[in-house]
Amino acid sequence: MSYVIDPDPVPSLYVHGSPDRFAVRRVYCVGRNYAAHAREMGSDPTREAPFFFCKPADAVLAVPEGQTALLPYPGQTADFHYEIELVVAIAKAGIEIPADRADEYVWGYTAGLDMTRRDLQAQMKAKGRPWEIGKAFDHSAPMGALYPVSKVGIRTGAPIYLDVNGVRKQSGNIDQMIWSVPEIISQLSRYFELRPGDLIMTGTPEGVGPAVKGDVLQGGIEGLGTVQVQVT
Ligand code: MN
């Protein structure tokens, strides 16, 4: 068997301390998972069930550790926002995973940017239309090297931050999530069978804002990865 057209390469992330890559299957994202960010987006941060959206696997921009990747400023927007997020990588398949067993499904962690065409997202929200043009565009998910759980363990608290041109813009702690990582895995696996290679972007703390050409975005989660890009 051969393909009638050549398939694209499998999207993948770098792995801390290894020459091997983590093959990406799907990218799931959680909306409004920190109370202060929900408020800044005009929502009431009550503990309603989490909601999810997706980015295509090839929206991932894999950033080698210690390097700065170039992030093209996308078309059709005048309000290109950063959102620093903890990314959770899934190790094995599961459906309807109980929260108290969800840690077994975590392969590792890294820092990622849920880049957003905020003006397009707002227009789609207002019309009750899908968010893809605001969220799921090319290069919209820069991510650093994965830190395997085999090296760092399961983590429930760690400072998360984003600097723009060396100025702190976002600051929080992953223990401030409305829905914890095990709860997210449990809820998401009710709707989709999770598979090895899936990534979950777990939401952003407050302080989101616009990036312009030339900006350097540098973010991370203490002990769990960093991501650095320059907007071009
Ligand atoms: Mn987000």
C-alpha cells in the first residue's frame, strides 16, 4: 500500500533529556480554568463543568529547549493574544477515566502558548459560531520540551508565568486551576477516548494580552518546562 499523496510528517514535541520525540495525536484545550482569567474575559468563574475545544495536531510549534522559535504573526487579526498554559501529555488510552486514577495516564508536562486571534474569537462568540478561526490556526500552539513524569513526578502545584520582552505579564500557580488535571482528564475522557500522544492545554491564568511583531514571549512552569518564541 502507498498513499496517493505523501503524508505530512507526524507533529511532535521535544523531550527534556532525550533525543527522542513525543508524537502528537490531538490537542485538546480547556476554556476559562482560572477564576481571575474567567473574570477578565467577562465570565462568572463558578464551578460549572469544564468546556473543551481543539486545535489540530499540526498547529503545534515545537520549541527546542533553550531556543527561541519564530512565530509568524497570523493574518486576519489585529489582536493576537498570548495565553501561557500547562500542557499535559497523555501516555495511554482510556475512556471514562476516574479522577482518582487519572495520574496513571499522564506521560509528562510542558509549557505551551494558546495563541489566540482574540478579535476573531470575540466575533465568533458573539454570533454563537465555532471558535476555530480564533483558536485553531497554524502555529497557534507553541510548546516547549516535555518533562516526563518518570523524572519529575506528578505535580499539583508550581508557579506559572509569562514574560513579554522581559516584563512579567502573567503570573499564577497551577494549583489555582478551577478544574485540576485529574478532573480535566476524567471529564474530557467522557467525551473522547484519550489516546497516547494526546495533549491537553489546561487553561491560562489572568493577564492575557496582545503580542506584536518583534515581541519575545518567554514563559514556563517551574520545573515543568519553558517555551520561548519571537513574533515575526
Ligand atoms: Mn487557553
